[in-house]
Amino acid sequence: VQFVESGGGSVQPGGSLRLSCAASGPASGSYGIQWFRQAPGKEAAGVACIDSDTGETVYADFTKGRFTISREGFRGTTALQMNSLEPEDTAVYFCAASNFYVTMCPRGRVILARYDYRGPGTQVTVSS
């Protein structure tokens, strides 16, 4: 399974970005997709996840209703719409899939080590 993210960039506080995660490879459409973000010097943190079977979504508390994860097309692409961006949202954002969770989304702390496939990420910078 391979992922390629796109859509990052530089925006002012309060702005919006829409990230895309394109998946390819055997059974790539069968996995739940988890978005992570990693800021310099910090651990990767789970941002949002979508269950590939039920479509259920799970969000980190810090998204505070500002972010929306969705599937596009026939499960080939997963989008992350980010509104009301804050400087604290500055990070590299990447998507990932897990043989441990498979289709499902974890609750609580999301552990990157449980994810087997990930993309290189796309940089999001929020500054004035």
C-alpha cells in the first residue's frame, strides 16, 4: 500500500486548506485511513480517521470541529478539510494505514508504531 499526500501550503491564521491522500496498491481501499501530523521536535499525533467499512469518523480533540475527513471516489482518495487554521496547526501532515486496526479507527491516543504504511507527508504552515 502506498500513499501520496498533497494540498499543503502556507496560509494565514483563520485560513483553510484541503489535503488529499491518494492510496494505491493491493487492498488499499480496504484500510481505514488515519491522518497524522508531526511538528518539528514533537511526536506524531493522530488528527482524524475514517473507518473504511462504516464511514465512521474519529477526530482529535484539538481539531475542535474545524477539520473534516472524508472519502472521495471509490475509496482511492481521502481528504482532510481544515478550516480556521491556527499557527499551532503548523506541521507535516501524512496519512497512514494499519494491519493492526485494518478498517477501524482507534479511540484515544493514536500510536504511529501500529501503522504499517504511510506517505511522505505534505507541509502545512500557518503564520501571519
